Amino acid sequence: MLRGGLGAVLGGTLAGAAAGLPLAGCARRPEYRPGPLRIATGGAGGVYYAYGQGIAGAVRADLPGLVPEVLSTGASVDNLRLIGAGRAEVAFTLADSAAAALRGQPPFDTALAVTALARLYENYLHVVVRVDGPVGDLAGLAGRRVSLGASGSGTEVIANRLLGVLGVDPLRDLSAVQLGVDDSATQLAAGALDAFFFSGGLPVAAVTDLSRRVAIRLLDVSAVVAKLRLAYGEFYAERTIPVSAYGLPAAVTTIGVPNYLVVGGAMAEPLAYRLTRLLFTRRDMLSAAHPEARRLDRGAAIATYPLPLHPGAARYYREAKV
């Protein structure tokens, strides 16, 4: 169902973009208006922030007249709200949060006009505990001090959905708090938390740093993948966090969710085109900012269901195939 829907969405988007283009060879290089380019990311210890710094550096190098600014935020939900309010031009988001924003579903009060430049890479859900702590599996979270992610984050969305399919009410069954990954790691190391949720690309710097301070493990969440897919759709897939990510004793099964780079639907077509092209022409610079940027692939980048591709992005992918 997802594959067919994506084909229809992409086909319509590319066709619409192509219809508005001048004949090949007759168009002048597109111009963009100079000004601020605010990039909504996440906490400083997460992949979004590092990737956003890479994009800002690439913009400074290749797109004169634009003044990039990397915004540290709660992540996906906050970022989508910033795009909707016109307070950011570019944002990182998880696919499930983006779908809710597009459709005006909770945690959003109204539908947002958001479009995609690219599918970037995949996030992996981390449920982090101490080896010497009281939590050994998901059932052991009951009654414990647990961070569900920063307020306004995609982690918060996934954590609440996961607990919901398990029949766990965070307000009733947990001593739940909402902290970003850096504060969560600090408090777990100090013994002030028993577990925390975080959804990020591999490796997450804050989790890597934490693993060097205390012995940690990641909880297996394979039992809930099918339930989440049934309840919320095919954004969720079973994935494995390898031993190499954090030097843990064994690989861990978890949930993967795609990440998108998004902009407002009103962004000028030439600017969206240049930004999309920049992701590929400056992939070396982005990879230096964070290794997840190496996963960017043109074939996969167009798979932004249910978000439509921005016409500027669609034009880039169309031309790249020639």
C-alpha cells in the first residue's frame, strides 16, 4: 500500500513540476532571493543538529546571499510548527510526525503546508537503561523514572505511541518526564533516571558519550513493531542497532523511522531546487558533519510519503536522471 501510494504521489508531483518548466536549453539558471535561512534541527547531542551544521556550512560555501542559522529545538514536532509559522525555512523531521502535520492530526491542531526536499536517512529508536539499573525489558518500565524525549520532539510521539500499544499510560503507570537526549543521558548517568527514549541516526553522540561513562544497554522493542504498524501505518519498520554503533555486547532489535528534510510549500522553486542539489553536490561536507549524510541516495531520497516533493526538489530529481 505504501509503495503504490508513493508512486502516485511522486508521479503527480514530478508531472506537475515538469509541466511548469520551460523547454530544456532555454531556461536561465534560477535565481533565489538572498536573506536568512533558518534550519530547525534538534538538541545539540543529536544527529539533526550536527547534520544541520553541515548544511549551514554548505550553504555558506555555495549559496552566496543566504545567511544560514542553525536552530536548536525540541526536534520534529517543534520543527514542523516552526515551518508552519514561517519561523524556519528548512527543518528535519521524522516521517510519522510529518504525516500528522500534513493531515492536521495530534499533536497538531491544524494541517500544515509542508513539503519535502529529500528522505535523508533512517532514525533508530533507542530505549536506554543502565546495566546495573532496575529495568531489563519494556515491561520493567512500569513505575520507573523515564524520559519520553523532549517536549515537541518526534521521540515524544513515538514513545507515547509505543507505550500506548503496550497499554501503558505514562501519566498513571510511569514517573515520566520530558527531557532532550543530552539531559536524559546526564540524568541516567547520575541515577536520576531509570530509562530514556531517543530516536536518532547512528551513532547518537550523546549515547556514545554516555556509554563511555557508565555501562548501558538498549532494550529490545521487536514485540511492538507489528502493533505500531497496524495502529499507525507503515512508517515503522523493524531494524537492528549493530554492536559497532556503541560497542555493546550484542545487536538490538528496534524500530526504524525515515527522516525527511522539509520546507514550507510557499518556498520559491529556485531556492528549493538549489537546496536539494546542495545535499548531493556537498555530500562530502555533510558527511564530515555527521556520517549519516553518507546514506543519502537519489533513488531513496524521493520516497517522502505522504509528503509531496516540493516542485523545486522534483525538478532536481527529474534533471538528475537525464
